[in-house]
Amino acid sequence: MIRAVLVDLGDTLVHLSRAWNDVFQDNLNSLHAFLKSEGMNSDFDEFAKSFVHEYEGASAISHLYKVEVPMQDIVARVLRKNKLKDAEGNLVQGAIEEFYKPEIEAWQTYPDTVQTLTALHELGFRMGLISNAKSDWAVRAILDKCDISRFFETIVTSAAVLKRKPRFDIFMQALTALGVKSSETIFIGDSLQADVLGAKTARMRSIHVCREPVTDSCCVVPDVTVSSLTQALEQVINWNNALRERTTPKLSV
């Protein structure tokens, strides 16, 4: 029987309402204004160049080694470069929250997200979320803003685990938290490289949500490909019904 469903967040349950480059620019503006109010002297262009250098360097390491360089580390390095001291340990967190404000507002659910999560919950599946993200705080803020954190018994982020999908570790943490086996679990996500490959590494069934043509340079094959969360829900139900029929003893006449 299928006991649990794990899902990805970005571009699976939620999507940006504006282009990423525009959102990122607003993130930088928000962070710069905050740090200026805290005594930073750098103008925007100088600050943006410094931050992007740190951000892109961290992203390159994450992509290459599948480990997470959390936003706390990135911001702390930027503060040091700009000679700002975090004496009480609050400046880094405040900077992170200001940086992500525009982005959090830009995320919104797909039309069938809440309906799908509600149905899975009512069918009795244990549910968890696994997200590659530089900030655990930001992921939880996005879930709260979209009013979908209530569906998940466990939320596992690469920022907290310091390992990224498709690494085995991050999937196992979610399975352990839910107390289920990989054979009893389905993973739903939009990325072949992170979600489908990771699920297969953890020996879970995988559903690839493919709303647009695939650009992932990954040869892994999902168990099923769908174009919406509604179709993913139907597949979970079909699999579960098939397994139930297979394990239900037949009465002899």
C-alpha cells in the first residue's frame, strides 16, 4: 500500500508570478535598502556586484557537489565585505528576511494545488515536502503565505540538511520523519535531475510534473509523466487501488 506522498515546492506546487530576473532585482533592492539603514556605505551597483559574486559562487558549488551553501553564509560574507558587524546575531536573519520579501510575495499556487493537497490529505496519505533552497526560513514563509504548510507533517529543505536533491540523505530524512518505507512512498516533482533521479535513488515511485517542454539534460525516466497536479493525484489513486487489489485476499467460493 502507498502510505505517503512527498512533493517538491517550486514549479511543482507554486510558481513565480513574475520573471525570476525581475524578482531577483527586487530582492537586491530590498536587501540594499535594509543594509543602508544599518550603516552600509556601498552604493547599489557596488553592493549588487559583491552580493551576486557570493550568490553565484555558492550556487556553483551547490550545483557541482549537490551540497547547500545556505543564505546565512552568503549574507554573512557580504556583511563582512561591507564592514558590518552582526554583534547580536540578528542582522543576518533580518537581512535574509528583507532579501526574500519580494520573492515570497511573487510565489503563488497553481490552480489545482490546494485541491490536490486537500484530496491527498483526505485520502489519508501522510505528506511531506522536500525543497532545494538556500533558506529554510523562506520556504516556510512561502508555504505560510500560500496557506499550504498545514498539509505537511514534515518539511525538509536543503538549507537545513546542507545536502541537495538528488542526494539520498535529504529523501531519507523525510522518510524517517514520516516513519514510512520508500516502497510505500511516491514523490511528485517537476525536475528530472533533482526530483525524479533523487526519488529513484531512494527507491520511490516518481511522478514527473511536466507543464512545459523538458530542458533537463538528464536521461532518467520517471515512472509516470503528467501535465498537472490533478493528473498526479489520479495516478496516486490508481496505483494505490491496484496495490490494494493485489494484496486483498480473494474469498474462495
